[in-house]
Amino acid sequence: MAIRINLLAEAQAAEELRRRDPVKRAIFAGIAFVVLALIWSGMAEINEVLARERLTGVQTAIETRTNEYDHVLADQKKVDAAKIKLDALEKLSSSRFLQGNLLNALQQTLVDGVALNRFRIEQDYFPEDPGTAPRTNGDRIIPGRPPTTKERIVLTIDASDSSANPGDQVDKFKQAITKQDYFKTVLDKTNGVQLANPPSPPQTGPDGKPYVSFTLECRYMEQTR
């Protein structure tokens, strides 16, 4: 029977022992751990970069929206200010003094023997309330209060009475103005029509007829605009 002798048995046993060496396995495990740690660190860094980019994008979007919101608030303030001015203009246009209405009313206050020589209008304006500017309360815009002005109008009428008995028609002309529809609505309710001074002494006109001159003051109701 043949006897086999393995001359490499000792070397093979040493190699097998080397392969099973725990130090080497620990080294391999350590290398593997380091590699995994590097991979994890690289992924974490990449995620951090991506997160920063997303954060930058969100912050940019927020700043954009904030700027847009500020623009909207500024535009809203301008719109509110424009509305206040438009309302004031509409109010002024609807109640402003019209010369045509006055002339038409004077044509309807004819009294025999009385002639209108001249009339004049005095319009004075006195500031009352300076108003307040619009303000913002959180997201809500509180409109301001527009300034107000008091309007005072005085109509002065110079006329003459050349009736049969000059001076008798002065009171009748005054009453005619007081009862005329236009003047009833615009003149002050107390002392709206007054004699500015007593009628003048009788005078003789170019036509040889005697007459007296007189002046009426018509005070309009004061208006706040």
C-alpha cells in the first residue's frame, strides 16, 4: 500500500492559522468601519449642502414675499389716500357754490321799483381739523381722517328803490329773497338776510326819478368740507 506524504502540510497549516488570526480580522473590520464612516460622513456632508441650498431657497422666497407684502401695503396706503381725496373731491363738487344757481335765483326775486345794481361774493375758508394719516395695525390698514375746512360765504347785493315812495320796497325785496326756494335752502336760518346799513337819503337819478340806495347782506350756512 502506497504511503502519501504531504510535504506542504506544515505550510498549509500555517496559512490556515494566519487566515484565522483574530488581529487580522479586527484590522479588516476596522478598515470596513472606517470606509463606512467615510461614506456616512460624505453623505451627511452632501445632505447638509443640499439642506443649506434648500434653506437659502426658502429664505430667498420669504424675503421675496416680504418685499412683495411691503409693496402691497405701500400700494394699499396710496389707494386709501387716493380714495380719501376722491371722496373729498366728490363731496366738494356736489356741494360747491355755483354762480349759475345764484343768478337764476336773483332773476326770480323781482320786485317792482327795485333794481339790482351790483352783487359780490366773498368766500372765506378757515382750517378746522388737520386730520390724521393712515396707519397700519398688524395686517389691517386703518384709514386716516381727512383734514376739514370751514367755508363761509357772504353775498352782498347793492340795489336801488325807485318806486312811487322810495324806500317802501326795501323790506319787500328782502322778504322776496328770504322766500325764494334757492335762498331758503342755502342761507343761514337766523339772520340770513340783513340790511348792511340804513337806506340812503332820496336821490335823483338820470331819468329825474327819485330813488334810495340800500345794501343787503346774505349769509350762507357755514359748511365743513
